[in-house]
Amino acid sequence: MPVLARWIERAGIPTVVVTMMPAVAEERRAPRIVGVEFPFGHPFGVAGDKVMQRRVLELALRVLAGAGAFGTRVDFDLEWPVPLREAYHAWQPAEPSPIVRKLIEARRGSNA
Amino acid sequence: MIVDSYRFLPRSFRPYYEGRGPFHGETEQVWAPFEKRLNEAKIALLTSAGVFMRESQQPFDVEREQSHPEWGDPSWRAIPAGAGPQDVGVTHLHLNTADIQADPEIALPNHLLSQLAAEGVIGAAAEGHFAVMGYQDRHLNDWREKTAPEIVAALRDEQADGLILAPA
């Protein structure tokens, strides 16, 4: 996704990436970054919480319009309101994705 | 406060993301200045949550991903600004999509953006937003050669002044 942002930015359209992995977006050299410490699948926050979603969206707009230089990163200062263990499990799919299943099978194979 | 980028990531996945450096050939600074005032600017959104319009669009191809685990559907969908939870489906094999299905605004806050336009915070919301499916093969050839140019063309047609991308 940071690479997609770069290609669009290179075409002349300003971009900001709102991401749970801002360190990775920095490594991938996204032009503008908003970091959120939220579980995957929830870049704008908790389902149904319009106040929280609006705060993230407004921060994204401020960084998009107001960042002065390439690589600007601003992190959103809010803790996810669900205990970590619960949130960590909740975002993951019920079945492992095909690539994860393949990696697990490969590991089993190499341990056999 | 500095966000911990790996807080919710299984520990075994971390080496796939951390310390990998820039994407091949993507090291230099790219920068398009945001020249307008926000209250005169037209803004678009892009999600990688695999959102699609139930009635008028095909879901992202997760059948092929089941048989080709290194492949992810590289196509994109246009999501109208007025789309609601009942209008959209979500296909993504790497996430529990229940919360996005219940409230798609957590991935693509199109109604909130329209509200900000109505309040005059931004000039306008794009009429069409964008959805991709974020799991892609690592070379990103289809995204580079087809998806990105098509999204750029659509953004230019809309005369969008900026894009907010949200990886799922």
C-alpha cells in the first residue's frame, strides 16, 4: 500500500497512508503517514464509534494538507479500547489464509 | 506517543515486514505538494479491505487465491460515495471481516467524509472512492502496470486534490 501511494503521488496527486504499521510505511518510503495502534482491518477505529472515526479522518486530512516535507509521520494518540489478547484474536480470520496455511504445512514438513 | 507497528501482528509474521527496506526501485523522495486550502479541495478514499458493491460488481477472486496462495486479486473497484453497509460486501482471507461488514466506515469512511464536506471542512468528497484487496504477490506487477494507472486516471477524471489510503 505505501508503494501504491508512491505511484499515485508520483503522478501528481498528494497522498496520505493511514496505517497500523507506520514503521513499515516509513521503510517503504510513503510520502505522508498517519500511524494508528489499532488491530488490522480497523484503520479508522471501532465499528460504530463515529467520534473516534472522525478524529482519525480529520488527522489524516490535516497531515495530507499540512505536511511540509516527504516522510512526515504523525501517530494517533489513542489506545485501542479492547484488551490486547482479545483484540489480537478478534481481528484474525477464523481459518488461516491460504499462504499462512501453506507456511504452516511447510514448517510441519520440515520438522517431520 | 509512538505507535507500536507490531502490536497486533503475530510474532512469526514480523520478519516479513520489519527491516525489509524500500520496495525495489522505490527509494527516492516522491512529493506532490498539496496546494489548495482543505476547504476548497476534493478528497478521495482508498481501502485495501476488499470491499465491493454487492449488486453491480464481482467480489475479489479469493477462489484463485485458495489454489494459488502467493497470488492476490490485483483488480480494483469503484465505490460510490453514498454506499452503505447494505450495499457492500467484503472479501479478504487475511482478516476477520465482520466489523467491516457491520460498519464499512472503519475501512472506508465515505459518509464521514461527505459529512465533512457538508460542514465545509473539505471542499468536496469524491463521487467515487476506491477499493483494492491488500494481499498481493510481492512483485506488484499488476498493481504497477494496471491498477495504479487506472486509479490515477479515475482520480484525474474526478479532479481529486488528494487521496487517503488505508491499508486494512
